[in-house]
Amino acid sequence: MNLSSLLAATLAVMSPLGAADWTQFRGPNGDGVSTETGVPTRLEPTSITWSIALPGRGFSSPLIVGDKVFVTAGSGARQDRLHVLCFRVTDGALLWERQFWATGRTMTHEKIGAATPTPASDGKAVYAIFSSNDCVALDLEGRLLWFRGLGRDYPNASNSLGMSSSLVVVDGVVVAMVENDSESFTTGLDARTGVNRWKLDRPKKANWTSPVVFKAAGQPNRVLLQSSQGVAAVDPATGKVVWDVTDGASTVPTLVVSGGRLVVPANGITVLEPAAGGAKPQSVWRSAQLRPGTASPVVVGERLLTLNDGGILTCADVRDGKRLWQLRLKGAFSATPVSAGGHLYCVSEDGRVQVVDPSKAEGVVVSELPLEQTVIGTPSIAAGSLFVRSDGRLVRLGGTNLR
């Protein structure tokens, strides 16, 4: 083997993830923006490549790693049967399914359910957590690596509506926010074994936001934890709090990182910029007019978009918060919009997919497709496609071939 071939093989081993794999809530960078090309913008019934029934309810986003789509579900009258399923991207064929009994609390609000948190993947395994605080790791072929019943280990860690914080995996650590009114904490689990690397006490208040990985050139990775108190940056290796902004924040929509700044659902929207060397960030601007609903904010280019529960999409200049336009979409919304090719994909609770071009002087809906299914979870983008997970089905829109 010559030197160039050896280098290519080494890089392939070191970099298991594809450039456009969708590996966690809101995609590989946690910002809802995909680099994928060819995602259809003119949707019609023929845009549905395949649609398959799922064995249970769920509101988690699908993960796409290479030629596989992973999704979680909960079934049974008590939502105590937990499912992790793997399908083939090209035709939706079921490749494998694994089932587990819940060990923690399964009673939830109707908009949460057992399978609301989105799994995460490092390209080697899939890490899934459920509202019952059961956490499981499987390799990409479905072999069990480990199982943690966090609800059994920490029996007071729950709330009356259910848990919905998604996972991130960074530097060999799976970060799970188990924040609630009682035994509230965030933990870093060893990705290989599932044992605690660290456990950090957190504010005792129900919290449905998800951790976000913050990456800055020349700086170590940080995990951003948002709560009613504000935003904290944590070292993923040790759980040590590096800095903490205590001006308060939402406990439902999650912050997004864009251009090195933190766009935080706090007092409407507050934009923070870390100081040199990764020190505690300072406020850049704040706008009460941009307050999101359940959906998290998205930044497309230099445009910040927030969506409230009633379907009002607001666009602002991300540099200074100046409001540019508002657009009323059809339906009520819980899912966070996602973006590809400069377009925004918004899915209402009644399953109406609306494609918005936010680059115009006024936002324009360029197409829409009613799926006529209940959709609470955020869609995913990969393989030239939009993957929408409804209450009972997984649907692929667009794309015919793997990248």
C-alpha cells in the first residue's frame, strides 16, 4: 500500500461519520442547518419516497448515519415498551429492532411520550434515552453495548409531564440532562461503558432543553447547558463548570450557536458572544419581539428565524436583532424548523410540511405538503431528503440515491 492509500485508510477509520450525516437533535452541529444538496423544495405527493409504520408512538428525530436511519418509539398502554429501530435509507426496509422494558416513570403529557428525546451517534454507536430516563447504547448493527436505568439509579429524577432532553456525544462522553423539580442533574456517561464520568447538580426546576456542543477554533469543546437560571458551559471530560451566565433562559426551546455566538431563548432572544480565550460571554443584543414558542431558533445565513406555537414565523438580522418580516404559517407548531440549501422546512402539528424561502424581502412559502399525521418532533435532513417522523410513521421526502 502506498503512502497516499495508507493515509486515506487511516482517515476513514478516524472519521466514521459522513459529512452530511444527521447525528443528533438538529443535526451534526446542533443548529438545524444541513449542507445537504438536492433536498426538494417543491413538495408534492410524489415527493414521498417511502412511508413506513412504526410499532409505537414517539416524537424523537430520526438519526441518519450512512445508509441507516435510526428512530426510537414507545409502545404499550403504559408506554413502557421501549424500541430502537434501524431502517435502510434507500427503501425504508427494517434492518433490525431492539426492545427494552422501561425501568423508570413512563407517565407523560400527551405531547411528550416515552420516545421524545432524540438519540445521538458518534458514527460507531447509537445512544438513546427515553422519558423514563432509561439510556441504552447499541452498535450500528443493533448489538447491545450497555444499558443504564437512570430512573432506577436516581428514582426522584422525574417530573409530572415527562422528560424530553435529547443527548449529545462529545469526546467519548454521552451527555444527558436529567433536570427536574427534585433530583436534578446532568451527567456525562462514558460512551464505551455507560458508567458516570461525572454528575453535576443542576437547578431544581423542570427543564426540557437539550445540551449543545460549543466548538471554537483553538479551544477545547464545551457543552452548553440551558436552564431557568441561564446558560452554563461545562468541560465534557470532567463536568467542571467553566463559566455561567445567570440572567435566566427558557426551559423549552434550546439555544443555537451561530458564527461563534450563542442565540439564547432568554427574555425573547438574547445573543451572547464569548470573550477571547473562551471566557464568560457578554450580551451583544436582546429583543423581546423575537420570542420563540416550543420550537428552537434557527439561523440561516445572516437571518435569525423564530417560530411561535401559533405559526408566526419571525425573521430578524442575526447581527443586530432588527426585525425584517413576519409570516403566518398554517397550523400550530412544536417541531423546530430545519434548513438546507437556504430554505426552511417547517412541519406543523397536523403534519403539514411548509417550505419557506427566507431570503426575500418578505418570507415566501414556496410549497407545502399535508402528510395528515401528528408531528411533534423535529425533522431531519440527509441523503438529499427530508425525514419526518410522525406519531406513527417515518416518512422520507425526496432523494433516490445515497450520497
